[in-house]
Amino acid sequence: MSDALDLHPTLIAPDWPAPANVNAFVTTRETGPSQGAFAAFNAATHVGDNADHMDLCRRLLGKELGDERPFLWLNQTHGARVQQHYPRRTALQSEIPEADAAVADSTDYACVVLTADCLPVFFCNRAGTRVGVAHAGWRGLAGGVLEATVAALNTPADDIIVWLGPAISNAQFEVGPEVFDAFVAVHPQAEEAFDHSPYRLGHHMADLYRLARLRLSLLGIDEVSGGHFCTAGESRFYSYRRDNGQTGRMASVIWLG
């Protein structure tokens, strides 16, 4: 695998008006050491990829930070819990917290979530002193992960900037009536984010980007960029739905410089 040491990930940088000391990117699957269904840059340990390839991906990912700070890896559960500090580590074990979002107000660590159709949502404040990222699939969105992340940032809504990273688009995301009901029962205006499915009666095409924008708007956050990708329709991305669950994960990373 020595040749793979030069296979650094191909990255997407958020196009948003963040302060200069706020650093962020999303990996793609275009270059890296992973092979087969996981080619080429899989950062996830739980998907069945070769352990050596995955470990190399994570080491290469660490080089993109430019320093020795650790990543705050999460055991994601499609919930709404936010990790707000780096977990205690001992010589015998490392605690991986169960959460679907992370925030930071120091340079001690980098926040990261893993996705392959779910929506990564990046946050920062205008002063560049607080950052965060959330893993927002439909369950997380409906369960309040964006609201929980904003609360953890402890920042006025009009001081928050958001970028919506690569996720599945409404053209590819057919869902059942339970998904429609989960959103519309709480916010009736969420109905605008669903189109009737042309494939199955009673199903809908869900727009995660629009649902996220609605939730953010209701919080008073209007500075929202991004939201023009489709992981299922673009081969540079992993897609759980397109690849029938046999795929890797992109890493969405944000940290303070």
C-alpha cells in the first residue's frame, strides 16, 4: 500500500461566507486507497471495508488538518444528540460518543460526521469562535438534530452561518407516508418539501435540503448556502440508496484555525 500514501482525498470546500479561520471540507470517493464497492476514500469503520485501507484513509484525512489535533469521531444513531467536548481517553480505551452532531469552541479537535445520502450541515458563527456539523437524515431532521446543534452553539440565530453539504436530492429520494407524516404533523408548511411519487401511490419524493432550510428558517437562521448536490445521482459520492447499502462514507469535517 505504499503507493497509496500519495492518494490524498479529493475534497469539496464549502462555498459560504465563513470567517477565514473556519476550515471545512467534505471528502469524495474519487481518489484514495479503498477498493471495490468502497473505492476510493472510505472513512467509515463500520461498513465492512478492509481495515488497512480504512485506517490509511483516516491517516490521510488527518494530514488535511495541517496539525496534530484529533478528530471527534461519533457513533451516529440518526438521533439528535450533540457532542460538545472531546471524550476522556485512557491508555486502555477510547470512548466513542453516541451523537449525530458535534460543536467546538476551541482548536482542541476537529468535528466530523460521516454520510452517504444523509445531509451534512455545517455551522459557524460570524466571529469564527464556534463551529459545528450535524448528520441529518430524515430521522435526524424530524427528531430535531439541527435545533439541538443550534442550541449547543449557544449563539444568536442571526449570528449563525450554515452550509448544506452533499446529500440525496428529492429527484432520487422516495419515501413512505410515515416520513411525510413525521414532518407535516409538526410543521404543516413542510408539505411543500414533498412531491407525490411518480412510482408508488401514497409515497413522496422528499427534499432534505428544503426540509433543512425550513427548520433553520423557523429558528431565525437565514444565512444558508449550498444544497445543490445529489449523492445518488453523482458518481463522485457514496450513496447508500443507489448502491443498495454496500458502500463507504464521506467525511464532513470542520475545525477552528
